[in-house]
Amino acid sequence: MACSLEMKRLIDAVLDEEATAEEQQKLKTHMHDCRHCRQHYNQLVQSINLLKGLEQPNVSEHFTASVLSVVPIREKGQTLKR
Amino acid sequence: MESKIKRLIKKIKKGDQAAFEEIVNLYKNQVYNICYRMVGLPHEAEDLAQETFLRAYTHIDQFKSDKTFSTWLYRIATNLSIDYLRKKRPSTYLDADIPGTEGFTMYMHVPSDERLPEDRLIENEKQKIIHYEINQLPPKYRSVIVLKYLQDLSLKEISNILNLPETTVKTRVHRAREALRKRLRHF
């Protein structure tokens, strides 16, 4: 965990991309001296990067055909109830 | 893009199947990925994705054209996935916890018969571990992580999809991020 609630709030603000330039500088200065917060912040950044690096697998090729085979045929202007 | 979608929806409301096919092709991978990361299992995810489109089609008259279609569609997908997780009986999945091996999954011990270059293998294992760790999160955290970091959606969009205030979504993102940090820190 971050060493104080204030630093936790700053870290969240930076990761949410909502921190002001002043807040960013404040966190940066603090992390320069605080190994604890630096490690915490780096681990959070790493987790986010791992998430963003996840592959997005494609659905199987027959998916569209299989959806179309189960949708009820709809007459013009008719409301569907299932 | 949005005006194209609006035109397609109008056609679907009039009973145009070809327009529906186009919508399925446009969104199928995103919908599938939301379901896949939510429920963790490829076949179940595909069934849920299919059910999502079926519901969208049969309830298309309820979709208000001043809203964003993807938000509406992703809401159906997320709700179906959460329902699935709620109903699912606990059973032994291939990726179930093995006592004493927290963070490891069974399929890591199943030898692969494909011959892969070593770095590809390592990348595969990495992807599996991250996927596994996402699936260890409670569904309410899983959904925000999937929508924010995998689908790259804004807090506002996520709040519309989940029907929650933006402040709640934000708090959940923070907690989910922290929970995942603990799980992934030894990477």
C-alpha cells in the first residue's frame, strides 16, 4: 500500500489521468524518496500494462451464421416477442 | 460510424436480416471478449455472446435511437455474464484452484502437444496467468476491469453500461486495480 491516504489519492489520480501538473510533481518528488510508494505505483502501472497487453481472441468463424440460424424471422412491421 | 449504426438499427426494426448480420459482424468480437473475460471459459462465452445478439434482436424495439447502441449491447452482454456467474454451480473447472498452489492453474500442468517457439510459449503462459487472475476477482470488480482496460471504455460509458453512478465505477476501478496489483506483483 501507499504510505499515506494522501499518496494513495495522488496515485489514483495519476493513474486515472486526472491529476494536475502540480499533483503529478508532488507524487514524483515523494516517490523519489519513498521506496514504498514507488514500488506500489510501479506495480499498479505494471498490472495495467499487463491488462492492456492481453490478446483479444476472435470468436469462432461460424458465429454469425449460428446467430442468424437461431433468430426468429420477423415480418415487416411486426413486433417480436420471444 | 454512429450514423451508419443508426441506419442499420432502423432497418433491423423494419425486419431487415441483412442489416442485423452486419451488426453482428461489427460487434461480435467485442461482445465475445467481454463475455470471455467475464466468465473465463471460451465455449460458455460464445453461448453468452450468441444469447446477447439474440436478445438484442428480439428487443430491438426497446432500444432508443438517441442512445449509443454499443452501450446497450454491452449492457446485455455484461448482465447475461453476471447472471451466468450467479447461477453457475461450483464445479471443478480446468482452471480451478488447486489447494496449496495459489496463483497456478491446472492447465499449466497439461502438456501442450503443439510445438511452439519458447518465447511464444512464455507469452501464452503469461496470458493464461493474467486471464486466470482476472477471473479470481469478484464479478463487480471484474466487469469494471474488463470494460475499462480491455475494452478501453470511458468511466461515463462504463457507468451507462453497468447502470451505476460514475463515482461508484471509479471506486470499483481503484479497488479492482489494487486487488489485481496484489495478484500480479510477482510477475
